[in-house]
Amino acid sequence: MGRFLLVIFFLSFFTKSIYSQVDTLKSGWEFGRPDERIWRSATVPGTVHTDLLAHHLIPDPFKGMNEKAVQWVDKKDWWYKCTFEVSAAQLKQDVVELEFLGLDTYAEVSVNNKDVLVTNNMFRSWSADVKKHLKVGKNTLLIKFESPIKHDMPRFLRDSVIYPAGNDASDIPLSVYARKAPYHYGWDWGPRLVTSGVWRPVILRAWSGAVIRNVNYITTLDGNKAHVTMKTQLSVTTPGKYFLTPSLDIQHREVLTKRVSKELILNAGDTTCEASFDVASPLLWWPNGMGGQHLYNATAYLTTEKKTAVDNFKKKIGIRTIEVENKPDAQGESFFVKVNGRAVFMKGSNYIPQDNFLPRVTKGKYKKLFDDMQESHFNMVRVWGGGIYENDDFYDLADEKGILVWQDFMYACTLYPGDRSFLENARQEAIYNINRLKDHPSLALWCGNNEIAVAIKNWGWQNGYAYTNLQYESMQRAYDKLFKEILPTAVKENDPGRFYFHSSPISNWGKKEDFTKGDNHYWGIWHGMEWFEAFNTHIPRFMSEYGFQSFPAMQTIDSFATKDDYHIFSNVMQSHQKSPAKGNTAIKTYMDHYYNTPVDFPAFVYLSQVLQAEGMKVAIEAHRRNMPYCMGTLYWQLNDCWPGPSWSGRDFYGRWKALQYYAKRAFEPVIPSSVEEDGQLKTYVITDEKADKTAWNIGINLTLADLQGNIISRKKIPARKLQDGTSTLVNTIAINDLLQGRKRNEVIFYTELVNQNKVLNPNLYYFAVAKEIALQQPDITFACKAAGKGVDVTITTKQLARNIYLELTAEKEGEHFEDNFIDLLPGTQRTIHLQTGRTAAEIQQQLKITSLVDTYKK
């Protein structure tokens, strides 16, 4: 693979034209089963499951073992209808069209009993000019959704082959046939809830003359100037002379000193036209932590020859360059991202949809998600290929928060059909979503699928599914056609210059040479049952997946279970554990290796989070220490789609697990990190890349102490300049010389950085696993004090306290500790801010503190 350079102005959102009449059909919806003919009120956007829930016709699938009780829903057809008003003024327009931004999935649409659409893909929008079917006054829209199971069963019978869709939690895996969210059929972190419904808005648009469909801004940089070509897509009913005029402003200041209108002679039909302008001294868009996320307001105005306004189109746009370098080098095959000419270490996670019932994900939930990513020092998120192409809110917030988006196409962990109709549907899906998303400054790359290429070679599919050579060769030809021809062609034609590769990871994780090539999904920990220390030796060029499971907080567990279920092998806990091959047994195996046996179920839950977080800390620091050989770390996974044990750092309700706090600390712009290698303790200082290329001025304190806090040895390294975006070895010492005859489980080593005369929180290194360290009861005290928009909690300990967990016994929405699960050295204190609307006195009464020793001593 080669080197790709892209310099673009980016689309942030579409706006309604003020010169056409646009209505969103939200009210008056009803739904029912055709075999019952009982109509009940419905919510649109929505799903059939949420409508059934609202009428108490099914139990909550997220509670107890109710998931099994609702599996009948996807076997039924469901109809949705509404009435909507159309005025005489609207019918005088040239075109009155219905646009469906998301229908899930197989549907027949009629207006006033006239068929207008047949759909087969939840990832595409669908539209039709329905003017000839409309009348002044009330009109009826009917959408007949066919059961995806009923629709796809004949295709399964036709093919006479079982595709290797291991995620599909049914006896007959049909998910490969449907262009709908794969995770709806089940995954190893989520339930099987196969939805139907109107999952995105329905829009009624009436217009005449001409309408702007879309505008793209393609930019080249020349010194301190950006040259912009504005490509505008138009639909025209009235041919003639028109004028297209661009406008650009930032912070309410017009950037273009001279507006130049482009004269257009337009024929009826669809067309694309261009206009150009220059931007002097453009403000560049940077990822989070490097610089500002500068976004311009761009408007395209369309007027007639008589300067009568016809339409306009607005967007937020940004200017930046992005390169993904993936090519052979002296160490194997590189994989890294450059932004505005600077190589940037990617810090972040993998993202899955936030709910099985997608319309329940509100703007507020998206905002909280991106606030959390920004607070955690992310600069990249991977939109994983078994979910959905996300809502516009997701990408708008990525633009605003500076989070680069690795965008998979929606294919994961299985082979797919290769017939003409499936491939054409896939092509249209790709074209639609590329054009919808390509102009966001946050969009970094396109990836064809998740893990299918390595699976073909390494997962034993041919023997495991007893495919003949002819069958398996046919499946692989279908793979090549889709991922090596159709998708890259769609990217090249619609988003030229953007980096595309056909499957992540590029290399498998089983052999040493795999870690020298491209991106890697390392599952030696968890699936391979290797210990966490393996993260220090298995370093790829870019780590795009790795992880370990934990349970969510007890408050979250109580949302789906009762106290009678408080056991990892209870029916409810096992039904919410979607990785049954390893699952709760793997968590316990690792826990027994590193920790003492917890005294009860809440202690196990707390300890599972500590276990997960400590393991991921090893990984993240190892990846950052090894840059520029390794240039990215995206752990699995950021969030959940329902409440239960999983690999997430944030649970279904957005509560931070220990992992999220550890990731925040490990992703700090500058951190120290120590590791044992060949009988030596090596300490590094790792810094982030900055837009202004300034050096870090860092002092370093290295201390060895006993468990009571008595200092055994200390070394101070005076402040020194460290280049940004580097990992620098600052100290090496033989372990035996450092310990001076002391036992490994009787000492602590910690590193403090001094930056701008401020001593940063120490990074502690332990020479023994936790169960071998004789912790004493730490005698922790705390005091709460009002501070800003919340409360400061000052914690003091007399003894070494590990993994101090601050918890509110009656938590309220929006409350959030800035740090948690911290270690405190003997005789020290730490103040942690709590976002809350409650008083300090209330928090003092509600605060509960747990530390590691509490999990095995009572």
C-alpha cells in the first residue's frame, strides 16, 4: 500500500433550505401486525420493540432473562402508518417528495394506497416524488415491514450453505443476507434483538425551479493560502440561467473579501457545477490535544437571473491535511496517521452502537460520549464494522471535539453473498454513506471490514463448516469482489485520495512477524489466555483492537438483576454474559492469578474492573513507550449497547468503569512509564505531538519506598527539554541494584514528573502481583467542600491504599468524579472534584470509599 494525501473542506451538517417547504413527519404514527389489524400509537423515529414496550406488550428485554421472551417479534411483519396534511401551496410546487432517512429494513411504502417504494437496506436513505398521489388535506402513508427472518430464509434455502456468522445467536444465521446492523443478530457483548421500524426521520419536501442537494468543498494548500473548489449538486425542474454564490465566515467574520457569483446555464434534471475561491491564512483543524478545532460556516446561495433567491445550503467545514502511511519499511510495514504534515500517535478506542434500539440514543447521549472521549484525551475513535454508520450528531461532535474517526464499512467477522443483487445493494450503500460522511474533518480513513481477511486464513472456517473447495473458493471470490473491487472503487470515485484498506487487522496476532506489519488485533490476552505481561512484548505497528472484560457497576447490575442473581454463574448473569466460551470463567481465572479471592459478589464486581483496568494500563503504556515503531492504541471497547459484563470502559448508562479512568491517566499528554526488561528497570517519559512543535521542559523524580512510605532511595533528574511526540528513555537501573536485597513484594517504585514547577501525580510501579503484597487497612478519611460547579473530595490515607473507589450510594444523573480508582502513598492526600448539583454536606453523607484490601478482608 502506498501513501495517501488528502486536503479537504469538510461537511458538518445539512440544513433545511429556507426557499423550499420542508416538514418532518413526527406525529400521528400508528403501528400494528397485519395478522391482528389492531392499530396502536407509535413513535417515529423508533423501533417495533420500543413501541411494544411502550404499550406493555413485551417485557423489557434488558432485564433478567427477558431477551429470550421477545424472540418472536422478529418473526412477524409490522406495519406503520400516519396521516399528514398537504396544502394547496405545496401541491403547486414542481416536486413534492418523501425522503426516508432510515427504514429498517425490508419495506413496501405506499401513499394513498399507491405503491411508491420498495426498500432493502437500513443504511441508505430512500426518496420518491409522490406529488401525483397527493391531495389537499389529509393523506395516508403506509409502510409495510416484512420480517427480516421471513424475508431472508428463502435465500438461505437457495444457497444451501451456512455462512460463518458466529455472532448470529440463532440456529440459522441469516444476518449475512440483510443489509442491516449485524449486531442486532447478537454479538459477544450484546443481545439478539432483530428490529424493524422507521429508525430515522421521514421528510416531506416541496420545491420548484431548482434545489441544492449537496455541496462538497475540495481544497488544496499552497503556502499560507487555501484554494477551494465548491462542488454543488443540483436538481432542476425549470431550465435557465442561475447564479451560485459562496460565502464563508468564522467567528462571525466573513473570510471572503470578494464574493464572486458563478453564472450557470442549467437544464432540467440532476447536475453538478463548480465554483472556486481562495482563503488567505486559513485556520487549520487539529485533533484533540494538538491545537484548535477551527470550523468555518460555509454557505452556497442559488439565485435566478433576476437575483431572486431560490435555495441555499449551509455547512460547518474545516481545513486540514490527512495522510495514512501504510508501506514497507526497514522494520516491516508501517501504519500511522499524519495530520497537517505531523505524525500523530493515535489514542482512543473502538465504538459500538450505544443501544440495541437506536432511536433511543439522544443528542445528549452523543454529547456525553464525546465529552468523555475528550476528557479521556482521545484523538481517535474507531466506528466498528458490526454496528451502523452513525447519525450526523456523532460526526458533528467528532469535528467539534477533535476526535478523528476510523470508519469501517458495516461488515464484520463473516463471509457474505456474492450474487449480483447483494453486491449492487452494497455498492449503493457505500456510495450513499461515503457522500454523506466524506466531508467531515474528523473522517480519517475507510476500512472495508472487521477481521474477515485474517479469519479466512486463520479461523478454520473451511474445515469447521465443512465447505468443499469449490464452495470456499466461491466465497473468497465474493470477498475479493466486494472488498477489493466494489468498495475501493466507490471510495476512489466518490472520495478520491482517501485511504482505504480492505480489512482490519492487516496482520494476525499468532506469530512474531505479525507484529511488524500494519495494524493488529491482539487477543493473546483474553482469547489466548496469556497474562497481562505479554502486552509488554507483543507490540504491533498500530494496535487497533485488544481488551479484557469486566462487570459494570453494581448500580447498573441492579437495573437488570436482583440480589438473588448475585453470582457469576446465576442464570441472569450468564444470560447477560455474551462471551460464553470464556466469559465469567476467564475473568475469575485472571483474577485468581493476580488477586486474592473477593469476599462477596460486589467485591468481585469491583475487582473485575480493577483487574481489567490494570491490564489495559500495561498495554497502553507499552504501546506509547514503543513509538514511533507503534503509532496507535485503540482498546476494545469504549461503550455498551445494553447492561452487562463486557470489554467496555463506559457501561450502558455512561458510568465510567475503572478502565476509563485508567485510560484517561494513561492518555495524558505527558506521562512516565516504567518496565522491566532483561533484569533492568527502564523508565521512559512519553510526550504527545503538538501543533506548535514546542519542547516539553520536564523534571523527573524517581523514588523507591517501602510499604509504609519510608524512602529507600531517590534520584532527581533536573528539568530537561524533551521533544514533543516522543518516547524517551530517561533512566535504567539493574533490579538487584535498585532493590538492595529487599523482597519484591515489600517495595514500591514511583515516578513523578515536574512540569512548569508543578509536580504531577506519580505513576506507581509494583514489583509483585497484588495478592503477594501484604496490604494493611489504610485508615482512609475524607472531607467534602463546595468548589466551582460541584464538590471537592479530599482523601487522606495513613497506609498504602490501592484502587481507591469513590462511590455515591444514591447517585444522581450527571454526577461524575474527575478521577477514581486511584492509588495513594502512605501519609498522602489527594483532592478529586465531583461534578454535582448537590451540596458538600449531602455528598459527605452519600460517599462510600472502597480500596483493594476491602475486597478480601472483613
